[in-house]
Amino acid sequence: IRKTGPDAIAAGGIDGRLAEAEQVLAKGDLAAAVTALEGLDTAAAAAAAAPWIEAAKARLAVDQALVTLQASVLPQPAASRS
């Protein structure tokens, strides 16, 4: 059984990192969740989280590529053109 919530975050450690990742994911912040899990301080915990972190980073890269593509394809408002 692991600790969750603000008390776990304040205590730190593995439970704290997992609780932090859960909290920011609930708010839709995938990048912050990756950052929280990258801070896992044991080899076993880091290894367990590695596949999820890799998939999350791939998702973030796709999201950024879509933003870049949309910016280059969609017409800019006339007021912002130079």
C-alpha cells in the first residue's frame, strides 16, 4: 500500500513522486508528470516507470509536432502578418 495525496508529495520518495505525477496528470499536465517520474530515486522504481515515461515523451513530441504543423499550415490573422 502506498501513500497518496499532498502528504505523500510532502514526504517525498517514491510515493511522493507517484502522488505528484497523479496530481499533475489529473490537471492534464503530462510534461510535469514525466518530470516527476524522472526524479524517481531508486533503480527499480526508475526501471518500472521507464516504459511509461518513454511513451509519455513520445506523446509530448507528437503534440509538439502537431502544434508546429498547425502553425505552419493554418493561415495567420492579417493583423499579425509582417
